Amino acid sequence: MRLLPLATAAALAVPLAAAPAEAATPAQVRVDQVGYALGEAKHAYLLGGAPGKFSVVDERGRTVREGRTGASLGAWNTRYPAVFDLDLSTLDRPGTYRVKAAGATSPPFRIDTASRLFRPLVRATTEFFQAQRDGHDVVPGRLDRKPSHLADKQATVYAEPKFQGEGGDEIVEPLKPQGGPVDVEGGWVDAGDFVKFTSNTAYSLAELGFVLRDDPDPVLAKEVRFGLDWLDKMWDGKTRTLYAQVGIGTGSEEFGFLGDHDVWREPQDDDALDVKPGDPAYFVKYRPVFPAAPAGAPLSPNLAGRVAAAFALGAQTQAHRDPRLARHYLAEAAAVFAQAKTTGVGELVSAFPHAYYPESSWEDDLELGATQLALAARKLNDPRANGWVRDAAKWAKAYIGSDDTSTLNLYDTSALAHADLAGLLRAGVPGAALGVRDLAADLRRQLDAGVEQAKKSPFRTAVDITDFDAASKSFGFAATARLYQRVTGDTRYAAFGAQQRDFTLGANAWGVSLVVGVGSTFPQCPHHQAANLAGPSKVLYGAVVNGPNGADNFADLPFPAGAKECTRPYESFDGQGSRYADDLSSWPSNEPAIDFTSTALLAFSLAARP
């Protein structure tokens, strides 16, 4: 669970004066460790050293290309006072290569078709979702997972918990049971812990469903169905209740109970606990369920929109395979969407506490929900399709005119919505509040903001590496560049999108791929309980971690009691107020999550297509 600070401290100042000659540090060459597609822009980086020649050698060590660095792109830290771009774009013959410059040699990388490079990564990231399964239907996989949290099948519903405090996560009163039992067994755990969130699951399902609709991979299809089965449990259509969360991360010493984050263990260990009400570990085994709103009451619009989108995408993927199931998903989507609260919205419901996932935008989620409802309705010959297109256009216009706009990540789904809504509007829908040009302009707004930010970075990254979600937002930019091209046919952002993907796969200061098991250097110590306790030989394959983060976010991180120690040093590459720590305790950089990974899966799938 990514506990985000309510206010991010200012980035630490880093002196950029050149280090003394006697302290010279060996140069490093950073590349995309997966590789570069034929025909696309290809950039590597020389960290340190001096301007001069570089060469590319093949597997036999033969030089196949030579070039020269340009001027420095900027200083990184005192050890590395310069970063140089190595343009490899003329290298366009399939093979495996290395770059040599300033006495340094890069890890190997491939040049190949986009499909051969990136389709395997869609399968890799799908495997992470298998590792995150909860309940009885687990996939043992590389971690030898066991069924877990079977008590969720008869869970008690509690009133919304109340929080306060500087971090927004201090419980101020005991939990109050108010109903149940309800069956919420199954689903994906969110991150390195075992709490399950409707909002995050729906976001991931929307991205996975988007991919599955165009690329019916059978393994991904099973995973999407697994996620939808759980989401179907979290919406009680009879009472019109949407449950927002299973489990509570934050415990309370004052009120005598432990939360999920207070115990480091294997997930199946919770089922073996012998506890009764009042015992400190009671909520670890018998996990509380929290509704998003009272039965039948208006729902937080961010939740209503993305849950509707997930169900509606499920309807689209099942329309020809199982029309009856598709109509069920469409009915669920329509019911949830109709219950959205759209006036006097107030603080959105994302997680309890809200500080864990402080989402503030919601018009984008309603645009996404209405767009996917319209697409599902057209596949199923439902006459409501054009009405939902008009709803989507209304919410798209509201989003574009709002003060809360961003780019594709857990907190902003507009790029995904715009791309599909543009296709609907091309068919012509009377009364639509905007047109394809307006949607394309907003996608350009998102990408132009990234391009401007990337110009300031020696590694041409568009994300703020002193803030959370660096990997996810990088993959979001890569995906958005492809979505914009799909909408407009314009390839002007192709090189920018490729560079954002390169950054996540090793072309960064630390030389680390942020996808576990992918590339030659990747996280060895993810902040993930099941992976840590499974042992060092077990790889959480396909997991995407947060990546670099603000150095101030790493102060006083405790080592979890019962965890196996694991650390790999990267301190010499920290710079510009940012840090990456491959360390078990360092959840701000090394905790994986389903939303990180679903955005990567989307970006890889889009990159793999012609």
C-alpha cells in the first residue's frame, strides 16, 4: 500500500560542482535493457565520462556502428557531472548489441520487431496479477502461492472508519460492525500487502480489458475474468451497495487491534490464526469490509465511473463468446454508473484512509465509464448507446475545462477514455458536447506537458522523480503517445513515448529495469511480503515497482519484523533530490502494485502493435 504524504516536501538540493579529479568515478552506459524496435528512435546515455566517440558492438564483439556524443545534457550529481545522449537510431538490424563509451560497456540489448520485443512483456506483467491472486483460486506460480484469506467468504461489514492525524491515517474510534456476512473472497491484493481495493482493481481491469478487447490472449482473458468475478461480489445489485475495501491497513494501539501493515507474514498464515473478537489480530484474519456509501445512496463518481468501465469492458470482451454473461456485465455497469454522485461531490472515496490514495479528479472516470458503456451497448445492440456517448462527451468536456487534469495513471483515466470516445464520435452522434478535435487537443496537452518536462532531465524523463508513481506515469506517457497516434495518425510523439519506456527499462541513472525479472538488472528486494518470505531464489516476475522517489521519503523507514533482509546498493547514482533503493524496507521506491503493472501492460501491448 502506497501511503502518500499529504504534502510533498521540497526536493533536496544537490550540489552540481564537478568532483575533484582524484575522485573521478568510472563512467556508466545506460540502455533500454529489453531493447529498441526496428524503425523507432533509439537513445542510450553516458553517465559521467567526457564527450567523445562511442561504438556499438555485436554479440561477437565486432564494431557495427560508431558515433560521437553531443554536448552534456546536464549534471546528475557530484560523482557524475555530465550526462551525454548516445543516438543509436541508425542501428536498425535485428541482433543483440552493447554500447561502449568512455571505458564503459552497457548491458546487452536487442534490436528486433516491436512484437518480438514487447509481446512477451504483456505475458510477463500478466504473471504478476496471477501472483497477486487472493482466495481459493490462486496460481502457485514462482512463489508457490497457497489459498489465502478464505474467511473473506463470510466477512462482516463495518461503518466507514474515521481517521485524523498528520498523515491522515490515525484511527480515532473503534470499528463499528453494521452488517453481513458478505462474500468478498478472491480478487487481487493491491500491492506488497494484502488489502483489496475496488478502485484500484477497477482501474487495472479497465486497462487489462482495453488490451484484451483488441488482443484476445487466453492467459490474460482468465485473469480479467478472475478480477471481474471479484468485482461482481463487491457490487450488490439487490441492495445497490458498492463495497470499497476488504481489510484495513492501519491498526490502532489505542483501540487494541492490528492492521494488515502491522504483521509481516505469508498470506495463508492469516487463515491459521486462532482469534476471537477483541483479540489484537482479529482483523488480520476476519478482515473488515467497508462500503463506499450506504445502500442505495449516490456513489463517489470516481468509483462509479471506473467500476462501470471495468464491467462494460467485460461485456465487450464477452459479447460474442458468452452473450448472457456480457448482458449481465452491461447491466451491472449501467446500474453502478446511474448511481454516481455528480453534485456536491466532496472528498472522493478511493481507500480508507483517503490519504493512501488521495484521488481528486472524477469527471475523467465518468467519461471512461460512459464511453465503455456505449461501446458495450453497440456490441450488444442496446438502444442506450448514443445516450451514453452524449454522457461521455459531456463529462469529457467537463474534465477538459476543470482545474484537475493530469496524465494517464491511477488518478487520471482521461487518455484511455479520450481514445475510445474519439472513435464513437467519428460515427456521428447528434447533441455531443464536443468532437474528436477537442479530444485530440487534450491528448496533445498531456503529451506536450511531458515533452517540456523531459527537456529538463538529463535522461529525458517526463516524470517528477522526487514524487510517487514514477514508473507508472512513465508507462502512462508511453501509452498515451500510442493512443494519440491511434486517434490522429500523427507520429510526432513516437520518439518521446519510446524514451519514457526506455527510462523504465534501464535507461535511467541507476541502470535498473523497474520491471522485476525483465532486463539484466532489476529489483532483487521488492517490498512484497509473499515474495520476500518465499526466499531469494523466487522472482516476483513481471511486477512493476514505483521507481525513483524523493530522497526525503526514505527517512526513518523501519525494517519489518519477521522479514528476510535484502538490500542492493545504488546510493552513488542518487541525484537531483531523488533516490532509488533496492531494499526491502524502501517501499517508496521498491513496492510493486497492480495499477503500476496494468499501466505497463497497456504500454507494452500498444508498443507491440504495428
